[in-house]
Amino acid sequence: LQALKRKPDLFLCSNLDVKAVFQCGVLSLKFPEAPTVKASCGFFTELLPRCGEIPPVGQVVHENGKVLLQAVLEGIGGQASRSLMDHFAEILFALNKHCFSLLSVW
């Protein structure tokens, strides 16, 4: 999360497997530890607004965003603590704001 905030062009690096980072973030949304889930939610709320400006991020979200949406809805549906609902809502808000056309398809 901090790397994304301070140096977003890191995601332009050809050595970085953006898909793997994305998938790790999705898996982290399902962890039982609240701080881990909170950090993962923060990661996605920082990542999603960059879909348009960082092509590798946009491509990964386009191809794997449905998995993210599913993980968020599962968390809201009862897998995650009620104290984390605002964080999951931030992801939904970011998806709606930055990936609206894809969100309606997913």
C-alpha cells in the first residue's frame, strides 16, 4: 500500500507481476485477521483509481476484477467482521467510480 501511494510508477516495471500482486491482495481480503483485511482494502482503494493511468493495472483489473468483486461481496455477506464493512464499502465505491462499465458486467 505504501509503495503504491509513494511510487505508483512501480507498477510500470516490467519485472513486477501485477497479476500476482492483485491475486495476493484478493486472498488477503479473506484472512481472519482484521488488520490484514484492512490493509488489503486500503491497497485496492489506492489501486483502482490508477486503472486508467497505469496500463498493466488496468489490464489486470479488467481480467480479474470479477474475482475481487466476489471476494468483497463474500466479506460483506458474512465472512468478515462487521467492523470491516466500511473498508469493503470503499472498494465497492472505487469499483463503481473507476470501473463502472466493468462492474455492471461482473
